[in-house]
Amino acid sequence: GGEGSGGRPPPFRFILSDSDYRVVMGAGVYENGEPLPESARHGLLPVKVGGEVRAYVSTEGVLSPGPDDLAYMDTMRQALWWGVGVAALLALALGALLGEGLSARLRRLTVAVQAMRAGDLRQRVAIAGRDEVALLGQAFNAMSEQLASSHESLETSNATILAQAEQMKELSIRDALTGLYNRRHFDEAVQQLYRQAVRHGRPLSVVVSDIDWFKKINDGFSHAVGDTVLRQVAEILTAQLRASDLLARYGGEEFVIALPETGKPAAAALCDKLRAAIAHFPWSEIAPGLNVTMSFGVSAEMAEGSPEAMLNGADTQLYRAKESGRNQVCLA
């Protein structure tokens, strides 16, 4: 998507490329036809037609109410309270003029105005007749109904906008296949976990893992089975981790974990527990002859200076686990 009216950026945008990663719609970030950089290809969602990937799409940004939405809600609020204020002043002025001789009908009207000022906008005053007071009551009833309806419509619109914003935000940070956090969200969230750990002098471990021989699973059983394996691995990992741990699908068959308040020995023990849970899962129920294992690399060296450096260290340990025979945990 491009920019909205008046040159304002849209609340969210998407980038579309063909199956060769050449930009079709660049959202003002990339020129049409240029190759999409490698750094922008992580987390792309494939668009399949007849089982073949024909394009890739990537949503960017967090949806929030746009300037037009906010201006509309602000205008409605102002009109609402101006109307209440005018009605209140009108009734109070009549009350001051009539003084002690205020009739029962005007007393009812005054009570209704006060209720409106307290926030109960839908009021109906029973005033019969055709004199000025009756006409005033009829006008008040009509105004009260209109204000209450406008306020309810405004609140409904506001709730819908906020719900859609929250839904789009959640979609933008989730992996479509597994439901886990995606790489973009992990890279942002691990920065905060690292800063907190450094500030309070607490341990932090990061884990890089991937499924052993995943290409053979896709080639030997089918990509549909491969997708099922990815989803099942995500469920197993999620079930074994704490709510405070950060788990994400980093791309392909690779998963990353951040473990706050966890030193190297505890992180290694947890990863071995995860490894065993995956190795012992009854994979043959998904496809006869299917076996799945995972390898893990662990880094708890916060002195490396950044979460990126810790991830690189964990990745090095993962490579060592692969070279050593797979289905194991390696740590520095």
C-alpha cells in the first residue's frame, strides 16, 4: 500500500513480491521490479495458487486508529458535550426566571437535565400540552434521544477500531503456520529482556535450535507432513516453557528461545528436556516411519555485549551439535 490522503502514512502497509522476490508493490519502501533484499525476506507469507508459490507478502507496522478516526471521534465528543451544555443552560435559565413558581413539569425537565449532566444521556420527560413548556419538553426529548444514539454509535465505532487494531497488531507479530511469535517480534523483545537482565544483574540465556534433517522430512513424506511437524514441535516447546520465556519461529525449521532468570546449567537442562520430549513424541501417528529430533545451541554469555552476540554464540553451539551427530544440546 502507498500513502493515505493528504500524504499521511497509512495505519499499516504491506509489501508484495513475486515468487522470485521481485517487488510488485513496494509500499513506498522499495521500487517496483527491484529484488527484495535478503534482510526483508524473513517472515514473508507465501501466496499459493494450485499448490505452487506465486507470490510473497509481508505486513509491516502496527495498526492504530488513524488521524481521520481520531478526528471523527473528537468532533463527535465535542458536539455531544456542547449539546448537553446548551440543554443544561437552557433549563437552568428558565428555572432561575420562574424561581419558586417553577411548575412540576419544569421540575421534571430540570431533573432530566441533571441526569444528562451526570452521564445518563437517554432521558424522556412526560410533558403534555401545547404551550411553550410542552414544546420545550418535546425538543428536549428529541435532543436527548439523538445525543444518546450518537454517543452509543461513537462508543461502538471506537470499540471496533480498537479491537481491529489489536487484532492486526497480533497478526503482525505472529508466525502464520505455528502461531508462535515471528522473528521481527523476537528481535525486538529480546532487546528488552537483555537490558533488564543487565540492569538488575540477573542471568539470561538464549537458545537457537532446529529440526534435524527437516529437508528429508519434506522430501520423503511431503510438505504437508513437514508443516504438521512444525506445528507439533511448536506445541511441544510451548507446553514445556514458562509464561515468562520468549519462544519464536525464526524461519524455516529454526526456533529461538530467550530464558530470563536462567543461567547456563538450568538452560542446558531445560533444552535437554525439550530435546527428549520431541524425540519421544509418537511421530509415527502423523506418518508411518516418521521420526523427528532437534538439536540445540545455548549461550548464557551476557558479557558478549548484546543479544545479537549471544544469538551468534548459540548458533555456533547449534552448528557444533549438528556436527557432533545431531539430537543433542551444546553450550559454550
